[in-house]
Amino acid sequence: MPVFFCKRLFVIFCALTLVSPVVPAFASSEFLARNKQRVAATTVDGAMMEVFSTAGASAPGYFCAAADYAIRRLGANWSDRVVVIRPEAQSATRPEFRSVLFSVRPWQDDRASTAPFLMSVGVAGVEYTNTHSLNRCNLSRFF
């Protein structure tokens, strides 16, 4: 009887292993934003960041993750802006994912904002303040 039970457990374990969802492994240096999107620094000084797509990712979600990384990892000010450098496309560092490349720009009075009414990650140069982007964290799951 114990041998039969062990075989049965082994078969159940193998079946569960085969049907369990495959979760890609991320590098330990990557940052998990508060909306559960992964962010990775793409330059040596960390001034540019790549936000990876998740299921149901939206523009507010990308900006939320970028601003969260900018404030908590880079020490950016709340009034600084996150700017889309490369629109949503296939990731250069992880080809199996889509991503958006962002940069942080310090706040300046003399430069006009390029923030459209609706958030978009489809055009380079779109920027929002960290405060505005973080306010969209709670909304990102609805859009």
C-alpha cells in the first residue's frame, strides 16, 4: 500500500508541474513597482529605466511604475517628470516582453509640458510629473 501511495503522489506532482503556469524569471536587480510592474535600469548611472509590460498593462500603469522607480530608487523629486524615450515596443534587453523606455527630467519653469489629456505611451516625448503619474497608480488597473 505505501508504494502505491508514493507512486500516486509522484504522478500528481508531475501533473501539477506540467500544468502550472510558467512565470519568467527576472533579475534580482530589477525593481518591483507598487502596481506589480517590473522596472530595470538600462544605463550605468540608472538615469533611464525600462518598464516591462504585464497582462492588461496600460499607459497609466507604465507611468505609475516609472514614477515609483524614479522616486524610490533614483531619489527624484515629486515635481520632476518621467518622459517616454522609446514608445511601447519589443524590449531590447528581454525580447520576450514588451516595454517602454523612460527617463527622468528635472522640473523647469521655462519648458512647456508635452502632457496630452489622455495618457499615452505610444509617442516619444510625452511627460508627466511624478506626482501626477503616481496618482494614476490606483486607476491603472481599470484602464
